Amino acid sequence: MNFKIKIIVAILSGVMIVSSSCNTNQAPDNLFQELGGLDTLELVVDTWIDSLQSDVLISSYFSNVFNDSIATLNFRNHVVEQFCSLSGGPCVYKGRDMQLVHHPLHIQPEDFEKSVNYLRNVLNMYIADESIVLNFIVRVQLLEPAIVNL
Ligand code: HEM
């Protein structure tokens, strides 16, 4: 192989390596941006917590949390972190393991469904595109086995 051909082969293999690494890196998950980023997620979580607090049955599970402003703030911040990370955002969830927190509470499927419906209504208040809302709701629904325990 003469020198010119060697250079062309080297350039082409470089291009192939770069393009194959782009292919394996799928399209970036931009649900976090589509949802409006951290500002919107914080609004969503605060409004969702208001809905949970207004529901007598759901809030009965949270008596230890909602009676204590620091516990409520911790809960709120952990849910924000979790929603941010679930949507592909830059946060790391630093709360407790979901199953360890929820299973001892014996949360029933209808209570889970009700909470998710509240969340969907809240998302609809801030996000116009229903497909974005549903995309996020599907991710939250995947948490059901870690939350519901008959
Ligand atoms: C719908 C999806 C749900 C999500 C994404 C979710 C998320 C979370 C998160 C992130 C925490 C905080 C854990 C920590 O601070 O270490 C938490 C705690 C808690 N969740 Fe859920 N949760 C959901 C559904 C429910 C439901 C349906 C109930 C009850 C009806 C419930 C009751 C609780 C309670 C009582 C705590 C506090 C437990 C404690 O501090 O001892 N959660 N949840």
C-alpha cells in the first residue's frame, strides 16, 4: 500500500469508528427537556403533593410525612429527583429504595391508580402535548410493582 492509500484508509476507518459510536449512542432521551426541565417538574411535584394532601384516603398513608414540615420537604425533594431522573434528566435519586419504603404500607392498586391519575391531571395543567404526558406516565406506571403490595 502506498503512503496516500494508507492515509485514505486511516481517515475512512476513523470516520467509521466515529459514526458507529454515534449509532450505538441512540438518540438522546429528551423527555426531561420536553417536560420543561427542572422548573416544570418542581411545579408538577408541588401541585401533585397538594392533590395527595387533599385526598383523605391517600393522605392517611402519609400521616407521618405531612404532619412534619421537614419530612414533607424531604419527600418533595426526593420525588423531584426521581421524576427528573425517570425522564432522563441530570438528577440522581437519593431517596430510599422504593420497594422498602412502600411495601410495608400495603398500598392497594386502586390507590396507586388514583395517585397516578392525580399526577396525570397535574401534568396536563403544565404540559400541552398529551404524548409527552403519556410518555412520562408510562415510566411512572412501571414503578407499580415497587409500590403496590396487597
Ligand atoms: C405514583 C407513584 C409514586 C411515586 C413516584 C412515589 C415516590 C415516592 C418517593 C420518591 C418517596 C420518598 C422516599 C424517600 O424519601 O426516601 C415516597 C415516599 C412515600 N410514598 Fe410514595 N410514590 C408513589 C406512590 C405512592 C402511593 C400511591 C402512596 C400511598 C397511597 C405512597 C405513599 C408514600 C409514603 C407514605 C411515603 C413516605 C414513607 C416514609 O417516609 O416513611 N406513594 N414515594
